Amino acid sequence: MRLKLLAATTFALTPMLVLAKPLTVCTESSPDGFDVVQFNSLVTANASADVIFNTLVSYDEAQKKVVPAFADKWDVSSDGLTYTFHLRPNVQFQTTDYFKPSRAFDADDVVFTFSRMLDDSNPWHKVAGSSGFPHAQSMGLVKLIKAVTKVDDRIVKFELNEPNATFVPILTMGFASIYSAEYADKLLKANQQVDLNAKPVGTGPFQLKSYTKDAAIRYDVNPAYWGPKPKIDRLIYAITPDATVRAQKIKAGEWPKPAITSQSRPPILTMSPLRIRRYSGGFDGTSVG
């Protein structure tokens, strides 16, 4: 899982930067929430999918290819209609003040995640309203995916209605983040569905500590993260809508120069546990990465 931050175009990075203290990132607006699948917003994806959640596969910018994430490997049938994903073992969902998981991530979570988006009879589907979930609709997944089924705890199968070479790359996108079926069941039984957007539970390198609208989002490092641990103590998104104020604070040294904006297409920063690397190109919510 990589934390993708948008930087000012004038920001120059040293080849290696180790972070051993809190990292504050300025952002221009508040997210719509933390249930990324509901929204088509870069700021929301930055605040949720990029830090709290994981996907079945990831896009490695250095290698320019899709690589394993939750799925250790995957097989494709000769006709291109069936994709079988073999899931990584011993991945834990985050333990928070409002949820304590009783089991590790498994195929049930993958089935729930996609059933929610694709099956209008799923009780969680109605939170998207009559138009459906935006990315699932715009990517044509409702028509493309015929079925998502659990083979066993560690294997899940996707059946397509037609071959599609972009299917696996699509799964690297933030809206394909995997959710806890157990947490969703708990919220549904308590009639607290809105909490999925306000109190996220993921498997990513950071977990939500607190959120004050139009002020700040604070994250702690996830102690149970399955990947390499981030080399920072905490992550803070400082929400400052005024571009002049953002620039002044950066110039004064109150914030480092990474910033999240939606008005431009500056380079993407990827914060690995060891270094911050700069990648060219922008993320507009429709590309993979």
C-alpha cells in the first residue's frame, strides 16, 4: 500500500528522505467522508483509500505493472472470462475504539466489497442511491462482472461476461478497496450504516484517529499493518481551503511542501516506509496507480 500525495510542482526531493516524526500535509478541502466507493473525489480518495485501505492488486510505478497486494497471485482462464485470486494470509483489519475484529481478512470480505457495488439486492447497495456507486458505473463493472464467489477462505473467483484486458488494472484503483464484511454486518444490525463513512476500518498503514471538518484529519500508524511499517509517527492532513494561506504556511516552514489539490495535475508523491519517491503524471480519479 502506498500513500499518494500530490506535491507542488516546484517541490524538489532528495533521492532518499527518512521520516521519523509526524508528517503534516496541507489539503485544500475536506473529504466527503471515508467510504471511498461512494464518491468521485480525489481529496476523499487521498484521505481514505490511499492511507486506510488496501486493494487486491497494486500498481508499481517503478516497474510499470500491476503487482500483488491482498492477492498473492491470480490465474486467468484461457477464455479470459474467469479470474481466480489467491489471497494473502494473516492480514488483520484495524482494531479501533468502535470495532474489534474477530477474524483475519478472507474471501468473505472481497465478496462483500464487490457485491455491495454490483448487486442492487445487497442491503448496503442502497447507500449509493438510485444512480449506483459512481466508479462501478463509470467503469462498467455492473455489466462486466457476472459473479464474485468465494471458493474458500483464501481463494475468490471473478467471472466476467466478456474478456477485458483492463479488468485487473481497474482493481488497483481506490474504489476497489476491500472492506470488512464483519464490520459492515455489525453496523447493519445496529442500523448504523452511516458509520461506514465516518468511522472507517481498513487494513492499510494508517488508521483514523480523529477528524474535524474543515480543520484537520489525524491518523495513527496501524500497529497491525501487514506490510512494511511507515517511518513516521503520525500523519496529519491540515485542511486549508485558502490557497494563499496554504502558500504562506508552506513558505514560512509551518508545513512541508507536499500538498493535496484538485485544481491541478502536479506530480504524484509516493511515501514508502523508507523514502519518498517522486513520480511523474497526475491522478485524476480515472487512471490507475
